[in-house]
Amino acid sequence: MVERGHKQLKDALVKMCGENGGKWKKYLPLVTLADGISTKRTTGFSPFHLQFGQLLVLPIDIETKIFLAVEWHKISTTEELLEARAKQSEGKEEM
């Protein structure tokens, strides 16, 4: 049985890859990280928070304002949230 969350991961990968579906391997770690640190409606916590008992704060989060670059008020679906989180991670790699 496939987890229902896999559909959101697939949809986020499709958005990240755009016209080049062959890039999915590049974006898979970013999308899975984004999913792991995103709050789930059913629990009110991210999987990371449930596993480790705290929010994930990366060193780069302290030095940059990447969080503020996302227009969070425009995000209304899980797919959009995963895409935004993955783009945050992608931006961190480019710094």
C-alpha cells in the first residue's frame, strides 16, 4: 500500500522539475526534507518535530532571511507548501 503522502511528494516534484522530468533525482532530497519539516494537519506537528522533539533550525536559517522570502499567505495546498520549502532549500544550496 502506498502512503497517501506520496501523491503530494510526486506533485511537488512535478512542480519543481517543470518541463524537465529528468531532474526529479536532484529535487527528491529537497522535497522529502520539505515534507519532513512541514507541519501536518492531522498531528499539528512536523514529522521531524515528532521524532526529535524540536523544530529543525539549520545554521543558515540564523544567518539569512530565507524564511521571509516566501509569501506564506499565498500557500493553500500541501503541494504549494512542499514546493516553497524545497525552493527554500534550493536557495540555501546556492548561497
